Amino acid sequence: MTNRLLMPSPRRNALRTMPRRLASLGLLVLACQQAWAAPAEPPELPPSAVVRTLLESAPVVGAARHELDASAAQARQLRAGPHEWTVRGDLQQRTVRPENDRRYGEYAAALERGIRIGGKADIDDRLGAAGQEVSRWALGDAQHETARAVLAVWFDWLRAEDEVAARTRQHALAAELARIAEIRLRQGDAARLDLNLAQGAVAQAAAQLASAEAKRTEVGAALDIRFPGLRPRAAVTLSEPGDPSAARFDVDAMVAGNHELAKARALSRQAMLTAQRADANRMPDPVLGVRYASDKGGDERVLGLTVAIPIGGAARAAASDSSLAMARAAAAQEAAIEARVRTEAARELAAVRSGYQTWQRLQAAATAQQTATDMQEKAWKLGESSIADLLQARRTADELHLAERLARIDALAAFHRWRLDTHELWDFDNDEH
């Protein structure tokens, strides 16, 4: 009788694999939730995919990549060492007078190679690794500086574009006010002076608009030449600048990830290793070899070992002293760069905070002035105020509105510059390390 409990059952197999399937499904759901929960890119920034493409195609980044390849080849060269196999050969003819000037054909061959002693091979390995580290940081620095340039020219474009939009609105409002003044003049409700003032405001707004458009054209040309494809195809929405009162806004956060400082430190270590190598090279490497000789037509055969030891002189000592001085110079350069980076970080942090405060104050001032301007316009329409007062109030409101928009852009630029320097934004160079 067949035992049914021992027979495989599709249903039983399904039950056994169900926990694994549920676990896989849970992981998939969790991954989807994390993907949806990922923070969206700020609307005032270009897409990260576009920026990454621009960085990868930048000439300075390409040059840094080639230098990284060169440093890898140099590391292999250092690992192999400066010595190579050398083959020596001698051919000669011996004449023996006591044997009636009998001549013998003779030859000798030797195989030689220098041997690194005094830990030089280990120093060379570390030198190769140090050179690669310098090149990796140089690549990251090239990417970072290019990203900085992208961010700078992007916000230059936003400023120019926003100013053109503001000047266009001002010109339209001035033209509308001049049209109303002309209608009221025909109706006898306004004086010729009111129309002249309104038309003067239109001309002033037109001149400001033309100047803003010329600046936008200049910035756009630079943007298209240096970073083709970066120009936005639609209007860019500006979010509110980030509050710099958070704890992560400090100088150490920027200094910790600075590529230039990390490269300077790597260069300092490389210079110190170079000095160690030069000091070790004061003890010359011996050349060892095997020699085989055939004398008197093969009647005598010689097999032996050869050793050649160069005698170090003043040149090796001078090279060691020079490398040590260069290492000290690199250490001093590292200290200078660290001081400058800390100063720039403090200046950037101050710019973030002052930009945020300036924007908040201008926003409050623009809102208050707009309320006053609306009241002034109602008074003018009711004949309780002159057009000169209205034009002055509107001009102040327009300038405050533009100043608030530009201050918002400046605050956003400083905020995202800080994010970029602390590797919270466009941290593509980590893929290279």
C-alpha cells in the first residue's frame, strides 16, 4: 500500500515555498515604497541626468580620466621596478705563440639584473597607490568644479530670465496705466501732466526691459556654448530657500568632503613617499648575474656569478635632500589649502544665512508695499490721489518685487552651492572612488 504522506504533492510544495514568495514580495513592495518615498529634485534645479551627462562629457573631466589611466600605468611601472634583464655577450679570438700561433675561438654570455634592496619595492608599491589616489581625487575635483560651474551659470540664467519676466510685467502695467490716463484725459478727468508722466513711465520700463533682454541673451549664449542642452525648455518654478539654522550647516561638513583639500593631502603623502624613496636610493642596488664562458675553443668552460655594485655619490645625496624639501613644501601647501578651504566654507555659510535673511525681509517688504500700492491705485481711480504718487508707489512695488525674486534666487543659489560642496547634491564622483 502506498504511503500518501511520502508522496510529493503540488499543494504541499506550494505551501512550502509560500514563505519565500511572501518574503520576496515583501522586499519588492519595500523597494517600491522606498523609490516612491525618495525625495524629488527641487524644481529650480536642472535634472540630475542632464547634469551627469554634462559632467561626463566635460573636457576637464575627460582629461582627469586620462590622468587616472596614466597613474594606473605608472603604478604598474613602479611595481615592476626600474631594473630589467640584461644580456651580455663577448666574442674573441685568442692566439697562443708557444703553440705556433694557434688561434682559438672564444665566447662568453651573461644574464644580469638589478635587485631592489632596502625596502625599495615596498616604497614603490605605496608610491604607485599614492599616485592613483591623487588622480582619483583630481578626477573628483574636476567633476565637482564642473558641477559648480553648471550651478553658477544655471542660476545666472534664472536671474536673467526672471528679470526679463519682471520687466515685461512692469512694462505691461505701465502701458495699461498710460492707456487709462489717456482715456481719463479725453474724458476730462485727468490733466495732460498725468498722461506725460504715465508715458514717461512706459518709456522707462521699455528701456529696462531692453537692458534685461540683452543681459539674458548674453547669459544664454554663454550657457549654450559651455553647457549645450542645459537651457530649460519651460519656465522654472522657484521653491523657498532652505533654512540654514539646521545643525548640518557648519564649516566642518564642507571641509570634510572638499576634493581640493583631499588632493593636497594625497599629494603631501606622495611627496613624503618620494622623499623616502630618494633616501633609500642612497644605497645603490646591486646587479646580479650569471656568466658562462667558453675559452680555448671549448677546452675550458667557465660558469660563475657576477655582482656589480654602484658607488653612490653626491648626486644621490642631493636628490634625497631635494625630495625631502619638496615633501616639506607639499605639507606647507596642504596647510595653506586647508586654511583657505575653511575660510571659503565660513564665507559660504555666511552667504547662505545672510541670503536667507535678506530674502525673508525683502519678501515682507514687497508684500507690504504691494498692499500700499493697491490702496494708492484705488485712491487714484477715485480721484483722491495724483498719478505721480501712484507711479512712485508702483515703481517702488515693482522694484521690491524684483528684488525679492532676485534675493530668492541668490538664496537658492547659495543654499544649493552649500549642498553641492557638502555632497548632498550631484554626488556623482563617489562612483569613481
